[in-house]
Amino acid sequence: VFASARVAGGALDFDASLREVGERRVAIAARGEARWPAGGDTARLLRAETTRVEIEGRGLDVAIAAPLLPRTLRAPGGELDVDLAIAGGGTAPDVSGRVVLRDGGIDVPLARRRYAPIEGAFSLADGVVHVERLAIGLPKDRDGEGPERRGLATIEGDVALDGLVPSSLDLRADLDGFRLSSAPILTTDVRGRLAVHGPLDALAIEGDVRLEDASVRLPDEDDRALREIQVIAASSQDTAASEFAETRARDGAYARSRVDVRIRVPRNTWVRGRGAEVDLQGDVRLAKRPHDALRAVGEARVVRGSLDFQRKRFDLRRGVVTFDGGDDPGDPVIDFEGVHRVRDVNVVIEIAGRLSDPPQLVQLGGEPPMSRDEALAYLVFGRPIDELAQAERGQVQSAALSVAASLAAGEFGRLIADAGIVDTLDIEIGEDGSAQALRVGKYVGDRTFVRYGQTFGDQSEQELQIEYRFTRHLSVESQMSTTGEAGADLILRAEY
């Protein structure tokens, strides 16, 4: 460490430097001058307009900025070379110079990936940060070490400052197969252009992008985490949350923002899960007007695919996913028709409804035309109902009752949840169409969930379960029943 200072004629000249030699060479040098304000107020010395500081740094570790990052970004890495001149004091000094980022990287937990390398060059002058070039990733055709997939995002433009705080943006991004993900639900490469411009409280986002190698995974319906998500989505609490998000878009920090982004969905965009495997192709536009919610308008059609029903695979011959401009851009309406070939007939099903409901079976028939019972006979036994024995016909009737009862139970459950009486309602239907078990659940506050269950039949019992969640990943659960069974579990949830 070296430092020196000279005071003469009411002026202060200083020179300081710091060097660290090891695996990484770090050098910081500061030189400056300042004149005492009238009255000799030392506290105002460095805030005076006559103050000027020059800072030169080499190999500065970006990791020192980790405490300043939001929770959505972690483990920053890389080195900075800094050449800056700061003139004037107070809250609006004149900053000029250049900053270069080398070998950078950042963890994005939501995407479950690290974006690297990040290289950038920035110049500052006249209250504007000019982004000469900010490159994230590597071109797809460039070889490199490590498991990261190739893909590049290049950003250029200007950031206007009000003092030291950004006030408006004029940025452009070129995406060359850049990988975006919200693991484990969505992964895709993106190619195209985006532009962001305007004041921070009235940003305009425009662009035209194309998805490549996109994959959407829908969690299975028996996934406990998915059931919790569906519960919240069906409850009055979620209605309040949705209204809050919509109000924020219309009246909050993003109220004046505008969005107009076209998203092209080519073939080989796969949606998998819940017994479905679907290849989609379409065109969707994300749009937002000032003081309105973000909306999606457009449609995607099924190129090929299949879905499971009654443990049989149905090939999709028609399917449309429609984004109708509703308040939730991620909740489209689907309409699928599938066919399963049995002997010389086709069993046909039609599935329709909103993705969040989930969609329901609206029709079960066949070609040539047949009743639901006849279609089920082909599905269960592989032959027409008039060729079945009496016992087999009874099984077909039970299957028909089960399908009808399941549809009714699902609709009843949504009505109860929407009314806010309970947050979960689970009705188990037996093969004869009768209810085998009933379970209801309710959130008591933000952390406690209480579930009561009643099973029916020869060995009926009642059960009570209470779960208290300490954090997102840690909770304790206790349960007891009228059969005398009781217990408690400490549950640790991990994402991998």
C-alpha cells in the first residue's frame, strides 16, 4: 500500500495505490485533487465541485459485488479493468472513462445454470453509459471446454444516468441460439432480436424471436408439488395473488410499460408430461399496453403427438393450443382429438379446456359412430360390447361410471375451491363409481396446512394431518388416525 498527500494554497493533492501479487495480480491507483470550500469546511472537501479523482484498476475481482446482487443472481465471477475519472462531488459527479469485464460468469438459480463466459466493454461520458459490447456465452459453432451448451447473447446500446442512477435505456440484444430455461419446466434456445428503450418507468420492449429445440415438461398429476400448485391456483388466495399481479401491471412500477414481442414456435417444439407427448408449431405475440396486463395472443397447432387415456395410447390427429389474450398469458385453451385403433374401428376422444383446470374429457366415441360404453368395451377388452360375457359387460359399466364420476368429482372440487370453503378437495372413486375416500385441506396462515380425511367401506377411518413449513425446503408434518396410528416427519425438499 502506498499513499501520499500534499496540502498547499488551500488545495489537496493525493496519490494512493494498492497491489496484491499472487495467483491474481490486482492493482488499484487513485490520484486526485481538491480545494477547500469557502470557510475551510473539511467535511465538504471531497464533495466540492473542484474535487477530481482518477481511478485505475487492473484485475479487480467481480466477486466483491456479490452482496449487492439480487437473490436471483449468485456467484459472480470475472475480472475488471477500470480507468475512471470522477469530477465534482455530491450526488451527481461527472464520471468518465472505461470499464472492461473479462472471463465473467453468473449463476441463475431459476434457470439452474451458470452463464459463462461473459465479456463486456463499457465507456462513460456526459451522463451516459455506452455499452460497447456485452457478450454472454459462446457462438454455437465455436469449440470450447466444459459442458455448457453453445449459445450467444450480444447486447449493445446506451444507459442514461441521473447522477449515478439509471434513468432510461436504449439497448438492443441479438440472440444466437441463446439458452433460456426455467428448470425443470422449460428449456429452449432463442434466436432473434430484442430492443428495450425508454425511461425506466415506461419501458418499451419490442422484438421478434424464434424458439429452437424447445422442450416443455408438465409434472405428473400425482406429483405432490404440482398438487400444491393446483391447490393454490384454485383457491381464493391465488385469485387475490393474480389480481395483485394484474394490478401491479396496470398500476404499479410497470404500469406504463409497453410490450410487443413476436414468438415463433417452429416444429420440434415438444410438450411432454401427464401422459402427453406433443410436437407444436405456431405463432404467438406477447403484448402489453400502458396500464394493462401482459397478454398472449395466437395459437400453436399439433404437428404430431400422442396422449394416454385408460392406459391406451391415442395418436393426435387434431390439436390446437389457443392463447386468447386472457389475464394469464401462460394459461391457454387446448382442444385435442386423439384416435386409438382397435381391430377395424377407431376409438376417438376429445380433450378440451384451459391448461390450468386441467382440461377435461368432453367426448368419447368412435368411428363408425358408437356409444361411450361401446368405445370403452374396445378399450378395455379389444372387442365390441355384444361379444362380451355378462361379467365383462359389468366391468365396462363400472369403467363408464368411473369416468363419469371422476369428471363430476373434478368439477365439484373446482367449484368448492373457487368458493374459498377449502383449498383442496380430493375424492377417490372406486370401480363401481362410488366414493372410497374424501379428503379436504385448508391453509391456516401462510405456513400451516391442515388436512382431514375420511375413508369409507368395511375398514373406514378418519385421519388428521398438519404440516408446518419453516422454509421453502424444510417442514415438519404430523398425522394421526382413529385406528391409533400416529407419527411425525421432518421433511427436506431438494431440487435436482
